[in-house]
Amino acid sequence: MIVHTPTNLALRQLGIYVRADADDWQYSWPVHTHEGLEIYYFIRGNANYIIGENIYDLSPGDMLLFRGSTIHRVNPSKDVPYIRSYVNFTPSFLREQMSGDMFEKLMSMFESPDGMLIHWTLEEREEMETYFRSIHRENERESFAYELILKTFLIQMLIAIYRKSKRLHEIAPSQQQSNSQANVRRILQYINQHYTENFSLMELSKELHLSKYYICHCFKEVTGYTINNYLTSKRIEEAKKMLRTTDEPVGLISEKLGFNTAVHFSRSFKKYSGMSPQQYRKQGVGP
């Protein structure tokens, strides 16, 4: 896993980070967290998105709203172009721009622990795509009063999303998950509840009443990750939070997160993050 600092850097410097019609490809799509809130918009491709314990099969026009602190990962197919737009922002970026009541209503859309899905029809997509492009263009130009314009565009987009979310019959219905997806969700739930413990694949198999082979196969098929790699990524993301927000010794963090030794923790952290825990803490900005 490479270190993704642009999101947090931008959020700390300005309060917003945006990309529109992004089509770049990564060799590895990391499990990660970041600061702020995210509005993700799927334009084209074949992908699913894991947010917390939920798995979303994406269709063009799907929009996901979630907290950046929730562990998440997109799993796109490399067989077709993968195109998406997204904007990350901090609540404080907008708080003073509107009444308290309006602010609370707009922020309520990000309260679901596993994200919220809204589907935009073909006729509605142009409006949403225009918002993303306008925000991105204004952010790139950095012209006079661009911060105010950014806030104005973002508020307009959030209001449009809120209005849509209140038309309950138009929100995408709960997806019918396949057996594989339903079982992967159970695996994710178990990992999220027990990631600080040293459980074995055999114990996981017995707990879920599924064979070890099936567990490994369906998890990799749906998420693109092995169970061990996902578990380690989860632990590393939690370690990053602790390194950023506490003064606890690295050895204690390692112990709390279920690593066998502090040396194992440091090696794993460097492998997944590109730097040691001490360097990460000193740097002060991470994914």
C-alpha cells in the first residue's frame, strides 16, 4: 500500500479535495481511511465499493456518501475503463456558510456507519457531473475569491443531494446481495469486531460455519484482497489513527492491535505505508 497524503494535506490546508472524471488506474487499490467526508460518484466501469461492512455493486450514476474515517476500498475491474468523480471536505469548511439547522440536515447524510447510496437517473446525471467539474475547475484555477465559489458550488450540490435523499421512493433500494457478498459481509463484520485478536482461519471458519477454502475464495473474489491482507490493512489504518491522535508508545499500539511483536508491527507498517510508525507520527499527515 502506498502512502496517500493528498487528501489529508488538502483538507488541512483548504478544507476540500476534489477530482472530476478521474480515469487513472492504480496497480493496487488500497484499503484506507482519511479525514473529512466524501461524496463519491461512479461514472463508468465495473466495480464494487466496500465501506465498513457494506458492499456496493456500482452502476453508472451511483453516488456514495460516507465518513472518511470509515475504512473503505474500491475494487474496479481492469477490463474496462474506470471513471469516477469525488470530493472530500471537512464539515468546518462549510459550517459558517449556512444556518445551524441547514448545516445539521446536510451533515446528517453522512451519519450512516457504512455509507449511503443514492442513484441518479440518466436525466439527472448531467447536473451532478456539472457540479463536480465546476468545483474541480475552480479549485485548479485558484482565481480571486475561489474559496467562496468552492463553498457555494459544494453547498448547491449538497442541497440537491439532500432533496433527492428526501424523495425516498427515488433512493436506490437495498441491493439484493449474492450469497458470496452476503458471506463476505459476515467476514467483514467478524474482522471489524475481532481485528485486535489473533484469530485463525480455522476459528473464522468454525464461527461462520463455512469452509476455509470457500471463505478465502469468495473474500478475494469480492474484495480483491486476501483475508490476511485485509486484516493487516485494517490494523494498520487503526494504528495510523492512534499514532496521529495519541502519544502511546509504538510497542503498546502494536500490542493493542494484535501484532505478535513490535518488530512485526513495524515491518508490516512500513510495508503497507512506506514508512516506519515513528516516521509517520513525526510526519503528522497520513492517508
